[in-house]
Amino acid sequence: MIDRAGLADFLRHRRESLQPEDVGLPRGRRRRTAGLRREEVAALCHISADYYSRLERERGPHPSEQMIASIAQGLHLSLDERDHLFRLAGHRPPTRGATSEHISPGLLRIFDRLTDTPAEIVTELGETLRQTALGVALTGDLTRYTGPSRSIGYRWFTDPDTRALYHPDDHELHSRVFASGLRRLVTLRGPDSPAAHLLRLLTARSEEFRAVWDEHEIGVSYNDRKRYVHPEVGALELNCQILLDPDQSHSLLVYTAVPGSESHEKLQLLSVIGSQQLAGASLKP
């Protein structure tokens, strides 16, 4: 059963304890509110300000599990705080570990500060949970996918358009890396895991995957360099640095170019192009 008073009090306390810089927002000169404003939290949670305000006032409908998960992420809650929020809302907390999509506050704080570089947070199956604006400009919005297509490894073997962004000479390596990584996960997580389910889907759908899988390779990896062929700026060579959150099996991938290089200049151009596209989208009715 929902504890409306407890839920409202907890939401209010967490909102007032967060500062704009904690969630990647500018502070501004005339801020008088203690912590974040309700409309700021609502935007972070991808819900309406009116809906969120009613929760803090002990009103409104019973929030769904999906809604509570969005609020927990928007408020940058720890796993213990997330679980507490679910119980206040009358729901059983989600499972923790490899299948969880709740991003840790520490990883989010780092991500929120990466405003000038392509970056993304992904699950162990290569499902993109968050992207920076420049990350979207580089690869497109990878969070839009649903079902097994959320995994880049699945898209790689089933959707030819996925490969167009990557240098043709690297396609074979990408295939080996994805198959090798999936083999490790299936062994680690077991036959009833999402990784095993993805294996069954790919085995049924892709002849190429079956051939690569039959090589039984383990530990195939990149050399910290990825080559892209962007439709607007052309060839890019980027280094990929990875920060791992072992508790949630999430990785923060940060893509950078050597300063002064042609790829660095193209990233700067891509930043301008991406900003213009966002501005154009915001002007549409």
C-alpha cells in the first residue's frame, strides 16, 4: 500500500538536498529555492511538473513502477534510496545487479559534467541508457531502440544500417568483439540470463553470427581506438576510455580525439551541427 505522506516527505527532502550542479544544471544568479525546483526535478524525471507536484502534496494517482523508476533516476538516488522509494510507493523494489538499469549517482555525476565530448552509459549487453548531446550528434539517439534491438551487438548482426557508421576495415573486428563478449556473459550469467536469450535470437537470425560464434573466441577487444564514417563530417578516429561501475555492470564510455588532429576539428564541427539540430527541433510545433 502506498504511503502518501512518507512518499511526499521523502521526495521533498531529496529535492531540497540536491543542488543544480549535482545534476548538471546551471545555478543562475537569482536562485532562492533550497535545492532544486519542482519543475527541474520533473524535467529530470521526464514527467510533468503538475504530476510531480501532486506527489509532493500527497495527491494524484498511484504512481506506476515505471514512474517511480524514472523519479529515482532523476533524483540521482542510490540503490538503497531507490528501494526505499519503491516501498513508499507500494511496489516491490527491482532486482539489483547485471539486469538493473538504475545508474549510480556517482556515475551520473561524472556523466553530467561531460558536456563537450561524446559519451554514453551502457549496460553489459551494450544497451545505451544515457548519451551526451555530442554523443547523439555522433551516433544518433541510441536510447530510442526497444526490445533486443537495444543491444548494439544485436543490431550489428541484424540491421545493416548499424554498420554504416563504422569504418569498413573494422567490421570484422566489431563482429568478433561482440561475439566474444556475449560468450563471456552467457558463461558468467547462465542459461536463463538476458545474454543467453540474446544468443538464441542471434543464432536464429544471423548466419554471420553463427560463423563467428563457432570460432569460440574469448577476450577479443579493441585497441582503445574506434573509427567512424559520419554522414556529415566524414572520417573520425576517436579514443574510447571506459569507466566501469561493477555493482551495476554499467560502463561510461567517453570518446575523445587527439587535440589538434583532423578528428578533433571534426568533433568541434559536429558539436556546432548538433546544437543547430537541437535548436531547430525545439522550434518545431
